[in-house]
Amino acid sequence: MHRQNHSDVLIVGGGIIGIACAYYLMKAGRQVRIIEQAQIGAGASHGNCGLVFLSHLIPLCAPGVILHELKRMFRRTSPLFIKPSLNPQFLSWLIQFARHCNRKHLARVVRARANILLSSERLFNRLFTGEELKCNWEKRGVLLVYQSAAAMKKYAKINQILEPYGLAAKPYIGQALRELEPAISDRVHGGWYHHNNSHLRPDALLQAWKKTLIKNGVDIVENCQLQGFVNENEQLTSAVTSCGNLTAEQFVLTTGAWSTQILSPLGIKLPLQAGKGYSITTDRPSICPQIPCIFEEKSVVATPWSDGYRLGGTMEFSGFNADMVGARLNGLKVGARQYLKNPLGKQIHEEWVGMRPLMADDLPVIDRAVGIKNLVVATGHGMMGISMAPATGKLVAELVTGKSPHIDPAPFTMKRFL
Ligand SMILES: Cc1cc2nc3c(=O)[nH]c(=O)nc-3n(C[C@H](O)[C@H](O)[C@H](O)COP(=O)(O)OP(=O)(O)OC[C@H]3O[C@@H](n4cnc5c(N)ncnc54)[C@H](O)[C@@H]3O)c2cc1C
């Protein structure tokens, strides 16, 4: 095999998780190559809302979710939509998801998410002071906004759970909320302000990070699709790709929602489904929020940047596809209109759909693959891939280099499903 086809580590998948893994592996002195079937950031990492949402410790599979969501989740315009399906993998995922909607699991997830998110926050701070990564990173907090007093009151219980981690929010009602964020409409009841959260522009972060990696010798190969692995005695010897066979000592799989179809031929079946989300990117509305806002009742997020603005959200389970449903895209505008004086900029720059990789227990898998000695898998970050990326990358680098992990890796093992 020609030396050019060989690297210490071959990362498959150039989303935020693959890029973060490459960075920490490069820092650990490894020679790294990333292959990406399209372009860096072609998947879920491109058009998402860009929140580094530290305080989001509660998983999607929380107690009571099934009952609460059941009524609205089969409606086509609903922010949470489940397309009726008899697909056995999806049904099995749904059953596992439902089984995790309990208090014991909630406590486990909250601890695990706090660990990985607080570590990511520290690493983001270091990253943005140590490297020149222009991506509109700002610490303006995140505001959860409510139309109804009852919905706002419900969050008080969640806020209590966040307190021990220093991640609780402060309530603002009526005029106090509008003084904090003048873009909020007069019809809104109140909001919870998580002052220590931050946000960034994900597409800009990916491009800037990519440049840093290339400058530091990481080989990034775009338009190169993994087609399979050569597995000899539980050891991968090469990756078969559309640009030839590539060998490496260690392989890292960061293919997001595509991961199940790649892992399945290796005998690994993970309960992962694509949770589709939408976004609309525009110029800044004339009255633009200063703080990123989440309109929880409508599952819509409004993220402002100095050079743009994005509405994003919805969670749609309709199989593995990037079909764009106009009604759901429109739902973002309709939802935001109920909370903001001016919900959208005049110029639409992009309408986008992306597939979140969502595990049935809403925790990522960051672990050595069961039954394969030299493959590490980092996938299933669901709604939190941007927020969890740095700690994921660091943990993957530790797994590959055999260093002791900087956070407890137990909640992220693959064995929990196999
Ligand atoms: C609407 C929306 C809003 C969101 N908002 C936020 C937010 O505010 N904060 C937050 O933290 N998270 C948010 N997320 C979640 C976040 O976007 C994801 O968790 C994250 O992008 C997942 O990153 P990833 O690298 O695992 O996957 P991806 O970005 O999807 O990357 C996987 C890559 O692998 C490539 N690939 C697949 N198969 C192959 C193959 N065979 N060969 C080579 N390459 C391959 C794909 O092309 C893709 O580029 C949001 C998601 C959506 C949809």
C-alpha cells in the first residue's frame, strides 16, 4: 500500500463531531485524515441553530413526554411529527425511547450531560482564545420564552434540577422580559434566562476549524465516500472508499445519522434514528433579538448573529431522507411570529433541512466499537452536537491514544445497547 493512502487515524464523516475529533487527535500528535462523502459540514452540522446550550440537561425521552406529545405528534404541522410507520427498526427505536422515559434514566442523563457539556464549555473557551476561529461566538445567554403562564411555571421544576450544576435560569415576567429583550412581542407572558449559555454560527465554525486543521497538517478529503471496511479478525485493515482503499492504524466513525447503515454490516446495530429539523436563514430583522430565544411551546429557536439570523427547530421522524416539508418550514415563521415583534429578515438566504442523529436514550455513543479493536464510534448527539463537540473530540482522542478519559465515559458506552 502506498504511504499516501495511510494515516495514523482515519476519520469518516466531516460534521462537527468529525472535525472536533480531528482537532484533538492532531493536538495529541497523531497524523489524521478525514474523509467526507460531500463537503465538510454537509450534514446536520451546517444549518442548525448554533446554541452552545449548556443548560439543556433534560433528554427528549423525559418522564411524561409520551403522554404529553401523543396528541400533537401525528399532525403534519406539529413541531414534533412522527410519520406512522411499520418499519421494524423505527418501531424498536420507539419502544426503547418510551422505555427510557422514566425518573431513573432522567437522573442518569442529567449527570452525564452536565459532565460532557461543562467540559465542552471549558474547551470552547480555550479553543476560542487559543485559535483564530471566526464564527460569531458570543456569550449572551439563552432565553426560553413562554406565551402561557402555565407553560412557564412548568419549567420551574426543570430549573431546580439544573441548580446543583450552576446552570439554573432566572425568571423574567412581562415588562421585565421586554426590558431584557426588546424584540419580544407584548403578547408574551415571560421567560427564563440562562445567562451563562453561548451561541455561534455553526457553518462559519466548521469552515474556520477546517482551515485550522489543514494548516496543522490534517488531510481533509471531500467527495470521498466510505463504502465499507475490510475487517480481518476483529481488526479493520482498510476503508474501501470512492477514492480508493485507505489504510490506518485506527479508524473513527463520525457519520451522524448515517451511522447505522455503516455499522450494520459490521454486526453493530444501534438504536439511532434521524430526527429531521428545519431552518431558515435571513438577514437580521429590523427589530432583531440580542439574545438567542427558544419558543418552547412551538419548538422554534431564533438565533441572531452580527451578520445574520436564523429560525430553526421541529423534530420530524419520517425515515432517512432529506425531504423538505413546506408546512413545517412555514411552521417556523408562524411560531416565531407569536413571540417576536419582527420574526424574520427580508432576504431569505437559505431554507434547510438536516438529520439529527438521535439515540433511543438521547445520549451519544462515544466508545470503542464492540468486537472491533481499532474502531472508535462517536455518534448520536441528537439535538446537542454543537454543544457537545469539543468534549466528544477530546474523549475520542483519549480513547484512541489510550490516555485516561477527562470525563466519565461510562454513560456513552456502546455496550449499553448490545
Ligand atoms: C434544526 C436543527 C437545529 C439544531 N440546533 C442545535 C443547536 O442549537 N445546538 C446544538 O448543539 N445542536 C443543534 N442541533 C444538532 C446538531 O446539528 C447535531 O447534533 C450535529 O450536527 C451532529 O453532528 P455530526 O457530526 O454527528 O453529524 P453530521 O453533521 O450530520 O455529519 C456527519 C457527516 O458524515 C458524512 N457521511 C455520512 N456517510 C458517509 C460516508 N459513507 N462516507 C463519508 N462521509 C459520510 C455526512 O455527509 C455528514 O457530513 C440541531 C440540529 C438541527 C437539525
